[in-house]
Amino acid sequence: MIAYLKGKLVFKDPTYVIIDINGIGYQVKISLQTYSKIKDEEQVMLLTFLHIKEDAHTLYGFKEEKEKRLFLNLISISGVGPNTGLMILSSLSSEELETAIVQEDFKTIQNVKGVGTKTAQRIVLELKDKVKKDSIADGGTSTAGFISNNNKIKEEALQALITLGFSKAIAEKNIATILKKNGSEISLEDLIKASLKST
């Protein structure tokens, strides 16, 4: 099992990164919250989880232990695969997800694309005690940097949403709606996050 990767960040996208370690490039799927924490770094260390299926070996990476733990908890639930787990952690921060689980607020979890009522209820039911036990207050939230170049943001957000399974038309519509509401002073992470919730 690959526990972590440490190396040079040669490519980064809101949905995956490529880390160069001694001339080998590892492609690692990431959530939006990990992206917002590493987007300005050149050297990076990601905690990883290797998911093995018959037709693919996929690496998932996390900047923080808490996010990785939540991801592993999520995928232990029947009906939640790694991609859905990543989608949940892209739509909600670790703190928001923990709060929703502890407060039995399955509606918040249900707002994530691809998560139905039954799955959201199952997540709350099965993870409530685990999350309460694991929940150790670690403060400090990262504020996303603003980028004023609107078109670049739009393109990157569109690419990320398509990668996450949205059709181009819906992704474009969501992005346009969010930009109209918030103006151009919005960061890439916030734009993707808001677009994920606006379906």
C-alpha cells in the first residue's frame, strides 16, 4: 500500500495532480479542499489511498489526515465509491461534513451531486459515532486566493466540473449563474464548490 507521496508538483488541476518522484510521474485524484491547500506549492506531500479495481489502479491524495480519514469512512459505506467520496469532500469541507454528520443534517449531504436521500441517511447513521469519536478540534481555515482573470477561471472550473461528471451544458449554466450572482471576484475553488451545489 502506498501511504504517501512526496515530490515535485509538475501538474495541478482542481481534480487531480501529477507528482514527480525520481522521474516517475504519479497521477493522483484530489478533492477541491486539497487543491486549495496545495495550489501554490511546488514540493508537496500527499497522504494517499490506492484503490484497486480489475480495470484500474487509482491513487487518491489528501493534504490532511482528517480528510483522508473522512474519505476512508465514506467509502466504507455501501453505495459510496471513491469518486462519490471525493465529490462529497469537494462540495463540503471536512468541518462542514463532520458538522452535518454529527447534527444529523443529511439534507446538506444530499445536496452533493450523485448522493441520494438513502445514501445521505446511511452516511449520517453509520458515521455519526465514528466522527464524534474522531473529532478533535483543529483550527485554522484556509482562505482561497482571488484570481481576477475571469476567463481562465471559467475554463478551469468548466474542465473540473466535466471531469466530475457534469455535462458541458449544465456545467456552463451553473458557472454562468454563480458568476452572475457573485461577480468576477470569486476564486476557482469557490466557483467550483458553488457550481456543485447549484444543481
